[in-house]
Amino acid sequence: MIFIDACLKKETPYTPVWMMRQAGRYLPEYMAVRQSVGGFLNLCKDYKKASEVTLQPVDILGVDAAILFSDILVIPLEMGMDLEFIKGQGPVFHNPIRTDEDLKKLDEKGAPDKLTYVYDTIKLTRDKLAQDKALIGFCGSPWTNATYMIEGGSTKTYAICKKMIYQNPLFVHQILRKVTDATKIYLENQIKSGVNAVQIFDSWASALEKDKFFEFSWKYIIEIVDYIKDRYPDIPVIVFPKGISGYLDKISGNFDVFGVDWSTPMELASKKLSDRYTLQGNMEPTRLYSKDAIKESVENILNIMKGKSHIFNLGHGILPDVPVENAKYFIKLVQEMSAV
Ligand code: 1CP
């Protein structure tokens, strides 16, 4: 698998490429399946349909890896939280974690066993996926998941969870401990079910100042990385802490791939991070609206990464109204231009 080879710094015939959020709303084929089950969470829980939409971007766009169709929030959901995806509002937890009572109710030990629909999706998808394409499993970082669990949904200010960090840090650590423990077993079960690599999404890393990022987010990510790499050294682990370009020189660990977000110049990431890591990224996702803008960025990023270990990706998720034709153009262009 060329994607896995690139993760492990082996030479590849071209630069492998996939897109964060590649299975989803910009594909009419996805919308049709989603409608047929009556909503996003139902789709995650229907392993046959979840597998179908996992495979769609491979069939339609020719990406080099499929990413499991699910969501980071299934961990808090199966720890006992009441999750609903509300149209126009995104995810909502009706019982946010604010008190010791709330904390006590979180069932970190039971959650991994309840996620059988994810493991079934993985098994079926790995069965159907071409041998040369990788299947990526994933989870949210404990911090990114905790922001939703504490706030009760998406937030622009992180006011409640950040106030908690300064007023009652121990309480936040207790939540993070539980989420970390559940996530380790969850990822391990994904690997046992057949994923070829795993990615840890820390989409809200940049909500924290430097010291707090290392204390409340990175520390737990590294704990998960070590747990996986100690047991499955051949499974690549990708980390994606978004928006932390100011302290890249403090980033190290046992992971294989560092996901570079679009706001971090690729040259900077390449200079500041040890060359033992493969870099993944990082075209600005909004460029997908213009073929000229795509071409300019693909040329530029391939140039910077020439001779270095690289997986092409967007610097964050694809937006819902991107023309499918442009997404196809992007994937093909990367594969053709990078071929040696
Ligand atoms: O059909 C729909 O309208 C639901 C939209 C949707 C989709 C397609 C959500 C709701 N989640 C997903 C799938 C998803 N989420 C995947 C599967 C693979 C893929 O689509 O390619 C993955 C990897 C995620 C990860 C995820 N969910 C993250 C981390 C990555 C990122 O983009 O930052 C986060 C933060 C979430 C939470 C989430 N899920 C969905 C929404 C609307 C949100 C909230 C986002 C926010 O707070 O801004």
C-alpha cells in the first residue's frame, strides 16, 4: 500500500493523497445514502451503509486511502452521553459534564465494547477495499472530545471548558483520563478489526495557550500514541493537532506522521519537525473551489516536499459545496504531478 509506505518513510512511485472529511456532504451519492437511513448517527450505526460511504471517495475520486465513516463523538456517546445532531446547529450533548455526579456517570470501561457497529464497518470495508488501498481508522483527541462534552456542543469561545481549566484543572484532568482510557481500547479494537493506520484529530488544539496545550491535550495524545505503538509497531499513527505552528519545535513522540494544517507553512513544519516523521498536508481546503488555485498550491507544496516523506491532503476538512469535479481534479493532479 503506497499510503502505508509513505507513512513509514519508504519510497513511493508518487505522493499518496486523500482528503480529510472526504466521505460526506459534497457527494450526491453520500446524501442519497444518508437520506435513506434518516440522519447522520443512524448512518454511523448502520455498518453496511457506513461501509458504503467509506468506499465512495475511493471509487469516485481515486484517493489512495479510505477513512472510516464515523465520528469522533461516538466515544462520548457510548460513554453514556446524550448526543443529537441538530440541523444547522451540529452536535449537541443534552447532558454536558459539569459536576462530579456527571463525571461519575461516564462509563469509560463499557464504551469500547458498545462500538461494535464501528468494528463491523471496518471489517466489511477492509473486505471490499482494493488490496493496494489503505483503510484509516480514527479518534478525536481527548481534549477535542472534552470540549464538546463540557460545552454541550460546538463552541467559538471555549468559555466553559477553559474557565474549568483555570478554576478546576483537576476536574478537567479527570474527564480527560476517562476519555483517554476509552480511546486507547477503541483504537486498539479498530486495529484488531482491520484498519491499516490511525489518525488522532486534535481539531481544537489551538484553543489552548502553549503550556495548557501540552498539559491538557498533547500529553494525552502521546499516551494514546505510546499505547498503540508499543502493541502495534507496524501500524502508522498520524497526529493532527491543528493550529500549533508556534511551538512545532517542542513536538516529538512515537508517532509516524504529523498532519500539517493549512495555516502552518509546509516549509516551517518541515524545518521545525524532525525528519523522522512523514508530513501530511496541507492545501487550503477553500482552494478546491478553483482549478487554478488548486494547481498553484499542488505545484508549490510538491516542490517544497520534493525528496521528503509526504502524504498529500487538505489542511482541514473539505467543505460541503465543493464541486465533485474539482475534488477529482485535485486528486488526479497530485498523483500525476508527483509521479517520478
Ligand atoms: O451528514 C452530515 O450532515 C453530518 C456531517 C458530518 C460528517 C460527514 C459530521 C458531523 N461528522 C461527519 C463524519 C466525520 N467526522 C468523519 C468521517 C470521515 C469523513 O467524513 O471523511 C470524521 C473523520 C469526522 C471527524 C470529526 N467530527 C472532527 C475532527 C475533524 C475536523 O473536521 O475537525 C470533529 C471536530 C467532529 C465533530 C463534528 N461532527 C459533525 C459535526 C457537524 C461536527 C462539529 C464540527 C464543529 O464543531 O465545527
